[in-house]
Amino acid sequence: MNFCVLCFRVCRSDFCAVCDEALREAELVGERRFCKLPSTNGIVLSSYAYRGIGRDCVLACKSQGFRRIGPALVRRSLRCPLLQEALGRSDVIMPAPSSLWSRWRGSLDLASMLAEGLARHAGLLVCPPPRALSFRWRKQALRTHSQRRGVFRSRQKLYDASYFEPYRPTPLRSARLKVLIVDDVVTTGHTLSELAACFPQVEVEFYTLASAFRPGKDPAC
Ligand SMILES: [Zn+2]
């Protein structure tokens, strides 16, 4: 017997029919599934809108202790053919770094959970992001949007493809190493584009569970 991870009704899979339908309505469709990152050519694929039930799910999992929701959302997101295609093209998966500040507050690292779930499904390994970045982003988060822009990039350390060496499959799936960078929510896209900029020699793709993308705006929360 199974219980719905959201409402605890008895059901046969992760979500009962009612919650599954609500999540289906929160799914992004068509062009809304994509957002273009600032100052790069990167396109982020997202599954859900970060509002209503999409936002409730992420917050309940990350900060309210409903940890079963994370893996359930990851499994549900795998229904998306575009995500399946992205996984098929990728050699390594890397989660965006969670800040030490949020871990100290007890937030669950949903980005990491997402990376593990997708990697297990696709038979890939998860490469952790450079450790130094979680220190840096904590300070970044204290700055205003205009201060944040460019500050990180001017000081950032660059890594070559050997960073991924212990995690990449042999042979590679494509001519050049391709990394799927994942995060739980995309808000401004700065974290993702700055992370990708640390690895100028590798091809990257982006996937997030939910999108609150508003170009040029500060994160809503
Ligand atoms: Zn339910």
C-alpha cells in the first residue's frame, strides 16, 4: 500500500489521481518550458511553474521536512521526453551548489537529490560542483542584483575538462564532454550561468524542476 506524498491518501504510485492532476496543470508547456540565461546562449529546460502546487512541493520538500516529495517529483519529471533526450545526450550530471547558509538553516539539498535521481535513471555519475562555490554564493546572495552581476565572473576560477575525469563514462556519448547542470528552481539564472562559465571547455545543458524565471529581476524568495 502506498500513500500520496502530498495528501497521504492511499494510492498506487507517488501521487494520488487528484494531486497528479494538480501537478499536471502546473507543468510548463510549449515555449514556457524554456528560459534563456542572461549573457550566455544557455537555455534552461524546466518541468513546473514555481507557483501554486509547483512551489508548494519544492518548499515542502526543501524546508518543511517532507523529504519523500523530492524523489517523487524527480520520478514524475522523467515523464518529460525533452528531459529524457537531454539525459541521453549527457555524460555527467552536476547539481548547482547549495549555499552553506541554506544547509546551516536545515534546507534539504534538492538540487543534489535531483542530480542523484536523474543520474541513477540514466546510468550516469554525479560530479559535485567545485566546493569553493558554495562559500562564494552565500556572499553573493547577500548582494543586490546589480552588485552581483559580473562580480563573480571577474574573480572566478576556471576549470578544464579534467575536473570531470573521475565521473565521465568511457567512451563519451558525444564528441565533446557534455554536462547536464541541474538545480531545483531557476529564478534569475545567474547561478546556472556562472557555474557553466567555470567550465569553458565543456558543453553544458540545464534542467531545473521548477521555473520562477524573470529575466533581470531578483529572486522572489
Ligand atoms: Zn494526493
